[in-house]
Amino acid sequence: MNDRMEREINRTIELLQASMPRKRPEAALSLLIKTAKSETDPLLLLTLFLLSAPAGLLFSRLASPMITVFCVSPIPMLILFHQYVLRSDPSLRELEETLPFSFSEMLVGRAVWISVYMTAVFLALAAVLSSASGEDLVRLALCGAIPNTYLCAALLLLAAFTRHQDGLSLAAVIVWAGIVYCALVLPFDGFLLSFPTWGYGSVLAAGALFYGLCVQKLRKRRFFYAVDIR
């Protein structure tokens, strides 16, 4: 093999290496959340936030404050998941070809942003119910955080691994309506009142860990590939 042929082979190898697909670095979670925040309608967020307290006070006429915060606080989250995650929208998947984020990363950004927003919702609802009933604020906040955390994780996984999402929103509403009905007709109130505060904290910590693992898994599930063409 002469020197000229060897140089041509090395040049060809360099060109091929330069044009080979490379995994794009993982997007920062803060950037994903910021992008998801810019996509959401602030008027819808404000409306849900302002309506959650009156809805909780109205529901509290039927049940105790613990039952109320458990049943009412996830409702804004279900609405937001339907609007920005579960609603059938083929263009959302098409955005994967044009945006610097994968479909899974966009789902993670939206889900985490909804979770951050829901923290403000259930804290405000817990504060209102605590002021109206005298129930411990910390216990009310923990009780409201638990269903939000587990529901967000479950809906995020369903949205990521289900291609056809047309019925997911309806299924989520039906499931939650069934849980609310069981909470009202069964002696669930006594269980919530007798459950220790450290128990609420432990259940919430386990849910937050599960949610965090789901987020990390989905962020790494799919990547775009950057091609460097010289």
C-alpha cells in the first residue's frame, strides 16, 4: 500500500467519523421545565389556582378536611395533564423532529412543571382548609401531596409508553372518580385521621423517589443524534 492510498483511506475514515451520529448531551431539567412553563396558558393556571380553594370549601361540607384535600387537590393536575400531556395531538410528536428535545424529554418537562405548580395548589388549599377547620396544616399538606405525586408519576409513565393516548384522560378521570367515591362511602376518614404524620412523610418520600426515578429513566430513554457534517 503506497503513501497516497493510505492518506486517502485515512481521509475517508476522518470524513466518516465526522458525519457519524453522536448522542446529544442530556438537556438540563431546568431548561425542560422552563420550556414547559412557556407553553402553558397562565390564565388557565391562575383560574385553576383560584378555583381550588372555593371547590375545597364546598367539598368540605360533604367530608372532613383530610378527605377534602386528598380528593380535591389532584383535580387541577388532571386537567393540566389532559391539556398538555395526554390530549391526542399528533403535532406534539412531530415537534420531536424540530425541537432540540426528544418526545420523552418534553413529557418530563411538562410533567415536572405541572408538579411544581401543583405544589402551590395543594399548599394553598391546605392553608385554606386549615384556617377554616383548625386541622393541622402540615398533615393537610402532606395528605394533598401524596395523591398528586403518585398520580403524576403514573400519568407520566402512561403517556411515555402508550402510543395512542386518546382514552387516557377519560380513564384517569374515571379512576379518580372511583377513588373519591370509595373515600366518601368507606371509613377512609378515620384512617387518614389516625395515620401518623411520620407515616404521611414516609409515603410521600417513597412516592417522590419513585417519581424521580421515572423522570431520570425517561430523560435517558430517547436521544436526538447530532450530526457533524464537515
